Amino acid sequence: MEPSRISRRRDLPEAGLRPLAPVDLAPLLGIWVNFDLKSRGIARLELEERQGGLTVRVFGAAYWGEVPAFPFTDGVGLHAAVAFNAFYDFGGVRVTLACYLNKRLLVVDAYTTFHDGSGRSPYFARDHFYIPG
């Protein structure tokens, strides 16, 4: 048996599918602040559209830098961005961000792995962010 070319039924094009269009990044753009002011993780994310792509800047205990982010819609025929992922590589530490909108909040799941021989366990953290004002 040959493997499928799709992973889920929702990956199939639907009848009346709208023409291809770029992902609308507007729902994600802005400066997102952590609800938990005492968080020891990410304090702020800045999401910006640059040359048609999405970039993210992360601020925690220090500035993480700017990396490309990869937006996702909620279906193959939709265009509004509702999620993104991004990847940070600090040499011996790598962080994968998986982020999504939920009722006007940005939920950020951070998966941290260590590649420095320290023996530290990989860990997961979840924080919730809002745009002030």
C-alpha cells in the first residue's frame, strides 16, 4: 500500500475554494505582553510584517533576537493568520515556539532542548499574551 499524500481530510481542497492569496498577517501583528508579570519565561513578543513575511522578536531575561516566523491559517481555503511557529538556536540551547490565537489572546508554547552536554532535561512552558490598550 502506498502512503497517502495528505495527512487529514481537512487537507483536501474544498469545492468553491477561494483563489490562492497570501496569508493575512494582521491578526498576529503587534507587541504582545505576558499576562503574568512575574513570569520567568518570555516577557514580550513583537510581531511585525517585513517584506511580506512575519518576523518575531522575543524578550525574556534578555533580548533573544529577531527570527522569521512561519504563519498558519485555520484551513486550506482561509487566509487570516491564527498561528505561527519560530525557532531560536542559541548554540547549546534551542527553543521552538508554537503560538496561536485563542479568544484575542496569544498562547505561546515554548519547547526548550539542551545540546551542550549539561544533562538538563528538555522542558515545555506555556504563557498567555495580550496587546495592551
